[in-house]
Amino acid sequence: MKKKTLVILLAFIIVCIATVLVVVISSKYLRKKDVSLEKDYLYDDVVEYLVSKEEPHYYLEDKYSKPNTNIEDFKVFSSIKKLGIEEVSKKTYVYAYIAIESYYIQDGELVINSGSFAPYKFTIENEQITKCEKPKDGEGNLESMKAIFPEKIVDEIKKINSNYSDLRLDLENKVDEYYGTKKENVNYINMVSSEI
């Protein structure tokens, strides 16, 4: 009788532990889900966010000269590789590799204002971007990338870092189309910038 009671008690404990494990594991996976297709519009939102942060950095003849703020046709261009969108609890994370460059015309010359090719993680809460992260440049790049992105996204970023010519080409085509000329035929000003 005691053996039978002990076996029943042991079986009951095993069933309870298994139930708790199933609940914990399933809740973890239910909270984190890929919503890339239903929330694809968020990619436009994050690009808009970065574009809104761009401002002219006015060309200087040298670091002591007064900035020439007489510019025309300031324009920001972007190209994006969509890397995924996840929902975890009440937060949404948008992962993207974004190329962004801005230009303007000064004294008849096309000036590249700024440029960046980088992976980003955007945190969105209540339909607002609350955080924008990108890896450090240089020595701490890989470690900071691993701290920001899930492993599968890090693998995608590495592939893009080794060859982002399609992002570059897309960006160049947008610039050429907008300014009506090929970049190799334009006299670009190598600028010294000043933020006013």
C-alpha cells in the first residue's frame, strides 16, 4: 500500500512539474511573435523617423570661415533592408539595415551633407518610437551588435556588411533621378561641416 501511494504521489508531482514547464515555455513563445507582415508599415515609420533627424551641415571653406547657409534643394534619400519585426509583451521591435544620405546644392555644386549605412533596432510603444539603437563603430561593433540584436538578425547584418552594393546602388539611383544627373558627372564638394 505504501509503495502504491508513493508511486501515485511521485506521478502527481511529475505531472505538476510538467504542467508548469509547458505553461512557462508556451507563454514565453506566445509573448514573442513575428508580426512582420501585419505591421510592415512600421518600416516606413522608422525611415521617416531617421529622415526627420537630418539637417543641413553647412559647407565651410576651412574650419575658421563663416558657414555658407545659402543652400538650395536639401533632400534626404534612404534605402532599407527589412530584417524583421517582433512583438514582445507590449513592445514592438523593428529591425532594419538602413542607408541614408542627404544632399544640397550650394553655388551650383552638389554637396553631400551626411551619410550612414547601419543596422538599427527601433523600440515602439503605444505607436511611438521610444528608442533607436545601432551598434558602435569600430572596435566594439560586434559586441554591441550582439547586445542589441537577436542572433538570427546578427547573421543577416553580417551578410549585408560584407556586400551592401544593392543598398548603395538603390540610393545612388534615387539621387541621380532626383538631381537629374549621374553622380560621377557631378563635382562634389568635399565639405567641412558646421552645425548651426
